[in-house]
Amino acid sequence: MATANLRYMVLMERNEDGRYTVTVPSLPGRISEGDTWDEAISNVGEAIVGYIETLEVLGRPIPVEVEVSVRSPAVDPTSV
């Protein structure tokens, strides 16, 4: 399975120190951080790829996230 075709929702949180923590709910234990938004996204992307590659080597199933449509956002992203 090509990892380029997989997409996962990530949850980003800005910490008190200004850094970002990112988790991937569909992939157990995938947590990453970064000093900036872009760095955090890049780091979690690397963590996702490494996790998927490891599952492939071990012959384990690759989690597939089901796309869900949202009618209205819970939080206005422009207010964050």
C-alpha cells in the first residue's frame, strides 16, 4: 500500500510555551511536536510514514480512516 495515498486527521494543540503538540487519533501512539505549526506538521508526517512502514514490514493491517463530513466547525479556525 502506498503511503502517499493515505490521509489521517491530526489534532494540533498549542502549548503554553508556544510549541505545538500533534496527535493522530487513528494511529495509536502517534504524537509529535514542533516549535512552529509547519515543523509540527512535518514531524507528525514523518511519524505517520514510519509507523505505516513498520506495520507493512510486520505484515500488520494499515489503519484506514473513514472520511466524515462536518456540517459546521466546532471552533472557528480564524479565532485561534
